[in-house]
Amino acid sequence: MLEHIAFSGLLALPLARKPKWILALCWIAALPDFDIFLGLHRTAFHSLITLLPVCIVLVTAARTWCPDFLEPAIFTSFCLLSHTIFDFLGGYVALLWPLIPFSLQLNIYILLINTGTNLIPQLVIEPFIAPLSEVTAPGTALLLSPLDVTLFLIFIALTITRAWPTLQPSLQRLLRRH
Ligand SMILES: [Zn+2]
């Protein structure tokens, strides 16, 4: 879960006009994994059929009624959709559940082939399709790894550094009150 928070935050950080929104909303990138508690992991909250309407409504509502919240609405949508895309690139996701009840996966990587005389890079794109049980069957899922924690700490450090000029006055006001 932490890797989703870190990835979406790190990707959005250079574009963010107000990085405090990233700190406040980054946890939303972990939200899709809560479909595991419904027994529908990588299905209900990972499907574009579920997520896209939520994102469209969120961004349209912010644009129409609260333009000040457009940036957080776009970041929230990015968190939700990037989660699914990251899972899909290297793992099975029921991307179009319930319309298409199959698990889909896309592997993209570059191989370096050593022919003995030359080194030839080769782009490999491998789409896979499997039954829905590939993602919903009981099993184990990686919850946390040292890489996830490292990425998350880098993300938090960078975001606080960028948001510090806007956070500092609020913190000083808070400290003066106590
Ligand atoms: Zn996931």
C-alpha cells in the first residue's frame, strides 16, 4: 500500500501548485486495496468501471462548483487511477469488472540480449488474461517491503520540503496558540 502512496505522490509533486494537498490526500492512493475486505481484491475498487465515474464526477463537480478544489480533485482521481495502472503493470487486475469478468495483466520491460558480438536491447510487451479467480482466490499478498518503506520516506521528506513555506506559518500560528 505504501508504494502506491509514494508513487502517486512523487509523480504529482513536481506539478503540484499547492503541495499541502498532496500531504493531505496521498493516503487515497491506498484506498482501492480495501476491496480485499469485501473478498473482491483487485476487483471492485480497482476496476475502471468503478473508478472512472467517481473521478469524472469529482473533477466535474469541483470544476463547476468549487474551482479552488480542482487541484485536490484531480490529485484524488490521479491517486485512484494510478493505483490500478501500477497494479496492472506487472500483476493481475480485474480492470473492467463486472463488465468483463477476467483478470488482465500487462508486463512491459526491456531485455538486453547478448549475442556474443553485440548487445541488443529489446522491448517486451506481454498482455495476459486469466480467470477472475486469479485475483479473488484466497492467498497471500505483499503488505510491506523495505523498498516500499524507503520510497514512502523519500516521498514524505520531499513533500514536506516543498510544502514547508506554506506549512510553516500555519504551524507557527498553532504553536503560538498553545
Ligand atoms: Zn491494489
